[in-house]
Amino acid sequence: MSHPVAVSWDKPFWESAAQGRLVAQQCRDCGRLQHYPRPACIDCLSQSRDWIRLSGRGTVWSFSIVRQVADPAFAGEVPFALVDVELEEGLRITSRLDDTSVEIGDRVQVTMRAIATGLCLPYFERLPDAL
Amino acid sequence: MAEARPTAVIAGVGETTFARHSERADEEWIAEAIALALQDAGLRRNQVDGLVVATISVPDDSPHIAEHLGFELRYVMKADYGGASTLAGIARARAAIEAGLADVVVVAAGGNRIDLPTLSHDRRTPPWDYSLRNWLAPFGYAEPNGLFGIIQRRHMHDYGTTLEQLGKIAVTLRAHAQLNERALLREPMTIDDYISSRLIADPIRRADCVMRCAGGAAIVICADWVAQGLMKPPIYMRSYGERVNHQTRGPDHQRTETGFVALAEQIFCNDSRSDMDFAQLYDDYPIAVLLMLEDLGFAEKGKGGTFIDQTDISIGGGLPLNTGGGQLSIGQPSLAGGAIHVVEAVHQLRGEAGERQVNGASRGLVTGIGMLSYAGNLGMVCGAVLGTEAA
């Protein structure tokens, strides 16, 4: 049960991800931006929405270094950092970063990674300080 | 003419033995716990006219579960609120009784999160919700260990909370477990043992993680007129409050603050914090206990660690915490993990806690928490003051 399954309200996310773009729902009625994708706007319940391309850049808000997982499908991937990233647009996304020397406040950039089912997941990698 | 509304009271509690391994399914543990709780109350099964099954692992609908156990009822529901299920289930049972929908309601929980049942057609529920299935599990998110690791790291970063402070919670609970023969983890633990325990989702260590086990627990709630003829004294719910989702729409993302901040006043409407003879706080992780102490107002936000430093949380101390050892040392028998805090509170209030009895305990706090929201905090929190007298 570790693979995402596209549902009616998140299909555009997966289609954009396959083309390397990180997008989020924006409500046409109130302007609310939200991630993860929801069946309706969490502010006004409107189902009228656009999908906005995000910069894909943000900072690490917090993380844990995962050394043991319950799901055997991921046992060969530890250790990795499970991260909360604060995106430039103000959204919070939980994702993964393979560099375990990460620190709170580090600048990070999204990188799409294809998984077995053909869908692409938004992982993150650290940006050099100079950028 | 309308009769006076009854007051609902806790009349009985039951706990099975807990096991590290078992081949018995959730429903079998639940059935055993119900029988034990009815025996404790001195009530017969035919007097039960309401059932609350606290579960997120039994896929069957609640009337079917009731039928499997032979119940004919006036009231049935499933409480699917994670670790908050039992306490929130008791509040619903109380409301049902006081509204006249039932007279005797059993709230039952239990299960087996280690060894899944062998019946191939018994499909267990997949990871719990859409946000988890599509947006966390695909990363190998390490379940609550990984998420509480994120929360604990940020709390340590923002407020300077230390491993020694968190470790004091785990170590004290372990000492309490040595007075509880039902606890599965009873070997002594020191702060050094805690800090050097294996990293699971750094900063979360092995000693932070509740151990899943098998078992069941149940609580009988009934109208006061039913309780009058019973051998054991009734226990009263002096206050209750719950919160479903906190800061879900912002404006600020909250990982380290919980809905308890909005609940504290309601929980302490009849009693003050200093009146609490004990606190049985839902302890899947020490950091969860620390967040609760802050958000319930025992300490200022960010000062939970200092509170732990300065407070004797052992039996005999100023705020005896999880006097049976808590889930951290007893084990977590599926959603009965939330029930063991209620059961311990009732034993303390009846004065039947044996070696670990808090002298003269007459009022105590019990909490339940469940579900971590995506990039957020606890999806469900609830708390109650239980006591030997009505409020």
C-alpha cells in the first residue's frame, strides 16, 4: 500500500509532476492556495480551482533522520531525511531528502522522482548556499 | 411528565492480560474485555443496551460487530478516532445515556497490531486516510515515528527542550511499570539507557516509541439509578472536552501546538490543575506528553521541559504521571492503548491500585489523542477529569 493512487481531485498534480512541475490547487473564488490536494477549498469549500506552478524552492522547517521503517519496501533506502519543507509560496510539504547532513533552515529545491507505477513524487535536494 | 435526566457514571472496567505476540484477532480481545468489564461492574450482558466499539482496524460495521457478539441493543456506534477513541467513546456513551437512548453502554477496544489474523478474507484497513496513502506513505514516512521526529526536533530547536527532560518521562513511567504486573516492559531504565537507545527516526529513539502489543480493555458506563445497586462505587466524569483538528486552515502551520490549547478551560471548568491527584496522559511518545502538559496549561508554551525538570511526576510526587507505567511501559494493545489510561484512573479513584496507589486520590486527569494531520498536529484530542464525586 505504499504507492499513491490518483483520485479525481488530484489527477492534475500527477500529470504535472510527470512533466517535472510542482503544482498546487488555487481556489478561483477566494484565492486560497493549498497542498496536499483536497476535494474542495479548505477556506470556502469551492470546487472551482486552478493549478498553479510553484517555484519548487523552500527551506527545511524540520526533519527526522529515518533509520528504521515498518514498510519493508523502504528498508533498503534508510537512512534518509523525512522533511517538512516551507515552500516560498508559504505552503508546507512533507517529503524526503536523501542527504542526512541536512539542517533546519537549509535551502532546498524539488526534484521529481519516478516510482514503479509510473507516477512521479516530489523529493527534495539541498541547494548550494551560494545560489 | 418527563422524568429527571440520569447522570451517567463509570461502573466497571476490564483489562485482558497483554501479550507481545498473539494469534487472536481484535474481536476476540474485545469480547474478552467486555466480559471482564461487566464482571467488574456486576452487571449481566443482557443489561447492556449500548455498545461503542473503539476501532480503526476491524473493518466490519458496528451493528455487525454487535451481532457477532450476540448483542441486541438500543444504541451502537464505532469510535474511529485513533488513540482518542476510547475516551471520546465514553463521552458519547455518557451523552447517549443522559439523553435516554440507553441505560448501560460498554465501550470496548482491543486488538492485535503485530500478528495479523490468518483469515485471508479479513482485509484489514490500509493506511488510514487519503493524505497518508497518497502523500506520506509513498515516501516511506516511517509512520508516527518519523512524524513525531519532525515535531520533536522542531520543539528542541525552538525551545531548547532536551533529551534529559524527555527521558525523565520515559524513565519515570518505567519505574511505575515495575509496580504493575500487567506491564510488558518492566526492566529498569536510566536516563543513559534512554539517551543511548537505538535511533529509529532521529531524534526519536527506541525508548520513545510505544511498543505495539495484543490485548483488550473495556469500560461500562451506566445511568446512576442502575449503578445504585452495584458493589463498586461509581466514578464520575467531572468534565470533558474534545477538539477535532487544530489550525488546519492556518494562519500559521502548527506542528508543535495541539488543540488542547483550545480545550484547557473546558477540561478544568470544575477543578483546577493543582487539584489533580494524578494525570493519565496518552503517551505514545514522551514528546506527546510534553506537548500536552504545555497546551493544557501546566506549563507555558515551550516550558514543558522545564516543568518536567522541576516537577516530581512519580507516584507520591506533585503530579503523578501515568501511574501504571503508561503505554510506553505497558504496551499499546491497538486502540485499547487509549483505554488503559481510563482503567488506571478508575483503579486509582477506587483505591484499588495496590502498590502504586496514590494516597487519597479523588480527582484525576485523563487524555486521549489520535491522528497526526498532514504537515500539522493532532487531528483529535480529548480530555476529562474523572472523580469520586459528581461535579
